[in-house]
Amino acid sequence: MTSTIGEILPAAARRFGAHTALVVGDRSFTFDDLEALSNRAANRLATQGVQPGDRVALYGANCWEWLVAYYGIAKTGAVVIPVNVMLTADEVGYVVENSGARAVVTSPENGERLRDLDADLGAVVQWDGDAPPSGLPDWLARGAPEFTPVPRDAGDLAAICYTSGTTGHPKGAMQAHRSVIGAAMGTATMGARGPHDRVLNALPLPHVYGSCVFNASIMAGSTFIMVPRFDAEVVLRSIGEHHATLMDGVPTAYYYLLAHEDFDSYDLSSLTRCWVGGQTLPVAKSVEFTERTGCPVHEVWGMTELAGATSANPVIGPNKPGTIGIPYPGNTMRVVDVDDATREMPVGERGELMFRGPLVMLGYYGNPAGTAETIEADGWLHTGDVATMDEDGYFTIVDRMKDMILTAGFNVYPAEIERVLCAHPTVALAAVGGIPDEVKGELAKAFVVLRPGAHATRDELVAHCREHLAAYKVPRAVQFTAQLPMTSSGKLMRRLLSDIDDGQR
């Protein structure tokens, strides 16, 4: 049984060998190809002094070299530090210095951004993105195609993944091999993924959802169709061209796909199920996608602190749109009083979602205080999400505790308002933030992106909300905008809504 990241690809190559593992643009790679390439990467890194336990940062956009380097690093016994390609030079510098990275594997254009880093790097390895189809990048070509993965224990540190952070510097979540393997295996199992699948992915590989998906794909023997970055037209075209059977994405990806003016003209008939995670997808959008494609959407949930996706609506079992399903096998979730984590809430009542099991991180790197605040002595992890559980044990995320708006003593959750707004036929995307009010403390304000060619007024949307929400939840202001602030993985960044505030109230 595979128990470490370094064993994933060798085990898959033994089982699936000549089967196509990866498709990127007009290039494809078999499992044997990726095994040999990652062995070359491991040999080159070892030659340049990378030792078991060293931290190695991996900094680049979606490409086949990134995936090869990921497994190459793992095979040396080193710890992978995936770095968001959208980070500034200062932010990359913090991650490299904080993690104690001894080497960075990156592309030439990103390597330029590392020149002025004040860090004791043993090596900066650059792949060559312009290698001819018949050859290999120079740094890989000089490595032997055979390498025996360095043995590691399932509980050893495998990766340090940095949270996006809302204030101050991001925190490095330390993930054990058992966590990364467990999240990927759970994703493959709950999604019924196998060698018959062709998985389309535009998620950024450094993100925990992206890494969870590609690890699951490799473990299951599926063909991983990599899209460099999300573009609605490219994704729609690629589904038909590659006969994708499964697609993973964040809610905003589905918003933009549905809003594409030619959506119904693309051949999406090969899709058998889709997964959505990162944030809650409004039920109306899930239903619309299924009605227009015939393909069900299964919502999943996870965290950086849990190595990726950790609960889902299973493919074999009830699929309840609007819920995040049930926890992966071997893990437990519960809803507790936000003021007393020892008191479990009754079915249907709101509280903080707690998680316990082998997917829980080892802690925050170099931050014992942050670790103690997040993980209880008995192993239960505070997710910071407000949730409910139904009578079947399915969980529903209400919102992030930190995003809650307090209006005249009432708790208002932005995600609830966003779900209602997105059910309006003119709305492509919506985000809700709080604005100060002298009398009520805070009020809800909606930022709305309309569908192409659609028209709506503030009064129409407010009236729509009044039909479906209690009076204190109805947004008191609506601002129309062309776009909303997003993370590299496509999550809404509510804390940056004020940056597009035009003063409307």
C-alpha cells in the first residue's frame, strides 16, 4: 500500500505503465514517462546536495515540469514547499526563509524573481519550458532515469503548505505523508475515480485542492488533463476535445462557465460527474449546471490544514447539492458550540465545524501558539467554519466565522446572501461584505457581476432578496462591478471588497 508521496508514481507506473497519465496541450505522457522523468529530477536534486528532510520550494505555474519536479522532490525524501505562482517577490522570500528551504525548483522567468532573496539557498534549479517535444530539459537530461525513493514513514513531514492568510504573514501548515496520501485516496474513493476517467483540471497545482486532485488522479490511474490556467472558453473546448469524464473546480469556475454566451453550443456530453470545492456553490448554480449538461455536481470541502479535500458528496451514495457531504473514511466531523468546543450541537443547529483524524496537520511550522489555538489537546481541529449537520450526517457550511456580519445583534452570513443573489437569473457572481452603520453596527453590502448582456437594478435584486431572506439579512446596498477579487485558486476574497467600494450605501 502506498504510504508516502515518493511511492505514489512508482506504484502507479507498475500498475498502469503505458496508459496515458498526463495531457498538457499537444503533449502527452504515460505513467512510465512520468516515472522516468521524476527519477531524473530526483537524481539531479540529489546531485546538487538535496538530502532527506531538506525543504525544497517548488515555484511555478501549471506545467508538466511542475508535476515531475513534485514527485522528484518527494523521491529524495525532501519536504515539498509548493509556492503560489502569483506571490510577489517579497512574499516568495518570506515563504522560502520561513520554511528554511535549501533549494528552489522553478522556471527561468520565476527564477529571475529569486535573485535578490536574502536566503541561504543551496540551489536554484530552473526547468526549460522551451524544450523540444523529442528531448528533455537540460537539467533533467543529465539525471539517470532510475532512482530508488528514499524510505520515509507515513507520519514524517511531507509538505509545508502556506495558508493565504487574512492578516500578517501566512502560516505554514505541516502535512504528514499520511495526510497527503489520505486526502488523495479519499478523493479517488469518494469520486469513484479510475483508469477509465479523463480528469480535466485548471486548478493551480500548488493549491492543496489542486495537489489533492492530481495525486488522486495518479493513484487511480486516471488521465490528468492539465489546463495551465482557468479560461472558460479553453475549459469548455478542452472537455469536448479530450472527452473529459470528470472536472474539478471552484465555484467561480462554474459561474463563469455557465455565464459563457456559447456554453450550450459546446459538447460536454462526456462528463459523468463534476466536483466543486474551495467555497460553497449555491444550489441554484449546481442545479443549473446539471440541467444544462446532464452531469451532477458533487460538492467537496477541505482545508490547507487538512491536506486538501476531506469531505464530499460521494458518487456512490446520496448527492445533496448545497451540502459538503460526509467525511472521508477514517475521519470524523462534528458541530460544536462556538463558545464551548466540548458541547456538540443538535442536528440542524449552527455551530463551529470541528475535524479529527489522520488528515489533520502536524501543526503550523515554527508557530506553536498558532498550533495550540487551532488543534485541541485531544486532536480536534477548529476549522473556523460555521456549519450544520442533518439527520443523515451530511454537513452544510453556512460561512466562515471571520466573515460573519453582526447587524443589530443578529448574525448575518455572507454566503447565505450570495446563494440567494446567485439564484437570480441575471446574476453571474456575487460577493457580500459588511459596511459600518452607526445604528446597527454593520450592514450587508452586495457586489454583483451580471451575466453578459443581462440587466438588473439595485431595487430588483433587493426585492429578490426580501422574498427569500429575513429582513435583517437583506443587503442595504448593491454595487455592480465587472469583476471580484479572487485568490489564485478562484476563491472570493471578501476582505478585499472594500478596494472596489465606490462609496455607495
